Amino acid sequence: MPYFDAASSAPLHPVARQALLAALDEGWADPARLYREGRRARLLLDAAREAAAETVGCRPDELVFTPSGTRALHDGIAGALAGRRRAGRHLIVSAVEHSAVLHAAATHEAGGGTVTEVGVDRAGRVAPDAYVTALREAPEPTALACLQSANHEVGTVQPVAETAEVCAEAGVPLLVDAAQSLGWGPVDGNWSLMTASAHKWGGPSGVGLLVVRKGVRFSPQGPADERESGRSPGFENLPAVVAAAASLRAVRAGADAEAERLRGLVDRIRARVPELVPDVEVVGDPERRLPHLVTFSCLYVDGETLLHELDRAEFSVSSGSSCTSSTLTPSHVLRAMGVLSEGNIRVSLPLGTPAAEVDRFLELLPGVVREVRGRLGAPEPARPAAREPAAETAVETAGPELVVDSLGKRCPIPVIELAKVIGEVPVGGVVTVLSDDEAARLDIPAWCAMRDQEYEGERPAERGVAYRVRRRT
């Protein structure tokens, strides 16, 4: 069964498996003890730290192992903010950071700190100048800035080196979340802190990395602990740590060649999907991106149903659609980019993915999308909207304006109902869609852009939100 969700968790690398099994035999003792078994465990831990540090590009005493990448982010942000509390309590993050960063920012704000969220363009990329503005306009001195090396949902690579220089000139440390990119290469630039997660590059789950450069003020939070320089309390999972370091080195050894091969497969997906499936938006930067990841969104498609159908066809993919979330809110990344969220599919190819599996995915996808659209009663793609609204669509005529009541209906129904009735008003007329689905805030403007209709904005309604669309064609 083709597994196309390496961005969530990569399959265990063969080197990781071998190292894990060997370390289970040799590294079970407490590395803090002085007897023979403890010394042997300490040698394994030190060797793993040195190997990881060499691959990252830092000193061994700057790197500690944590129980997860999320833990590394939380501890790194909290420690850096605490270490620089005399400098200020302001935190800068990008709007497309991993949710762990945004949760840490919310906790900081709830504790009395201030936060600036830097926006991105439609490709999901921040501008270094945006960090200049955020630093200059901060309500108080900035203690820390955060920026991911590459986005986990759309693959866009961020300008870390440029942003690090901006922050360094202002005397502010930059924390880089390198979870998605570290397996592909080092993170360039004068960054101050870095985090990563082993299961993203084919290491075992339950191992994260936290790097704090020498000279960065850092105060670990929580009860004191003698392990991992006091920055990550608790007994180290030594076999997993050894496997994580060994697999990182192995993955990076072949990263250039595999990146070139997978980039070719992803280029094929980026080019062929819009040709094979009508009404698709491929999102993310087309050039400055991770080599193995591509994301696209399909109009008139229920994302959860699409995932289930692809799973039934033995393809494992991921999605940022609101329909796949228990909160029924769209991905914060897609929301920040202002792109279509419905029917969103993320394909992230693991190492060694055969080209034949990509070809089979491209053969299968059009039929799956067509079937899901048919179940939802979506209009025919690339044809004029139907002249008669669906029976279940409540429509009120108000001169040249129609009001479509989509309250209580989830994505992509509000957009489907809009598409069905737009032909009921003359050119220049208005359709107002009433919706209480958060995804409509993204998907209706995105539909207008794809259909060359004029989006006039939104206003609060008695229930939900009223979205106004003026017919242009």
C-alpha cells in the first residue's frame, strides 16, 4: 500500500532499525552510572550526540535530546523567553508555524507576554522585511523570534538565513523549527536555537533535538534535573536516541541524490494534477520548496470523504481541509495563505518511492474526485452553472440579488450552492451566501478567484456570516 504521508511520520529507516536493535542489547543501563554497563551506555549516548551535532552543524554540548519535537519546541521557546525576560516579553512567530509553536505563543500571551504573528504570501512564504517591521513595531522589546525552515503542510522553504541576520542585527535570537527539512540538509544562517523531530526523517518516534547556541541566554523551565544539561529532564530513551542519530547521518548521506529524484516525481504531480482534475489549485511555492512534498486543493470536494476513498484505493495521504478536523476549522496554514481549503490533499513521498506508485496515483485520482463530486451534487467542472438551484438549497430572490441559506452546512456545500445559483442573477447581480462554516471565509473568495467572479467581502449576519459575490461573467 503506497504511503504518501512522510511529512507526518516517515517510515523507519533500515539503519534506524539496525541501530535500535543493537542499542537495546548494549544501551539499556543508566548512562549516569559509573559501573561497566553504565559507562558503555554513556559511550553510546555521547557518540549519538556527537553524530547528531556533526550532522546539524553545532557543538555536541549545544545539543540535547528531548522526548519529542513538540517537547523541544515548547522547552526551547519557554527557556529562551525566560532567559531573556529582562530584555523584554515580546515573541514573534510566523502565521504558518507548526501548531506547537502557536500553542506556546498562546501560553506566553496568556501569561502576560505579547505576540506578533507575521503573515505570509499566497505561496506561504514570509518576507524577511516582515520581521524587520515586526521588530520595529513591537509593543515592547522582543525576547525571541521563531521561524520554521520549511512548512509542514505546503513545503514552502522559508528565508531563514536572511531572517536570522535581521534578528541578529536587532540582538534577538531566532529559533528555527527544522523538523521538516533537517533530513534534507543543514539549516543555513546565524540562527540561535533549533528544534527537530526524529520520526520526520525516518528515525524512531519519541526523540526530538533541541540546540541552543553558546552565548544564547537560556533558562530551563520546570524542576531542575541533572540530565541533558538540565534542559530535558528524565531518563534518556538511549536506544531510540542512538537510532535517531544513526538514521539522520544515513539519510543525509544520500539526501542530494534522493532529493533530485523525488523532486522529479513531485514536479510530475504538480504538472499533471491540474491537467487531469478540473478546478484544482496547487498551493505552496513552486520553486523554493521541499523536494518530496506537494499540496493541492479540489473545488467541490469533501476532504474527509476524499481521504477515505483514497485510503480504500490503498493510498495514504494527508489533508488540511476543515472536514478532516474535529474542530471543523480549516488549516491555519491554508488560512494564513488565503488559498482554497476544501478538498485539500498533501502528498509527501518517503525515501525510495517508486515512480510507478506516483503514476498509479495520478491514474486513480481523477476518478476518485469525480465520484466524490458526484455524490455531493457538484456542478459540472468548467461549464456554466446550472440554471436551476438544487432542491435542498434555500434561495430568496431580492431583485438582482439572491440569498443562499447555507447555515448548518459544512464544506464544500456552501461553495457548491453558490456555484449552482450564480447563473440565476444577471451579470452585475449579487449572490449573498449565509454560512456558519469557518472554511467559507477561505473557500468563497478562492472560488471567486478561480471562477473570475467578484468577491465583495463579508458582514455579520443574524446567524453566521453573509458573503457577497457579484457576478462578472
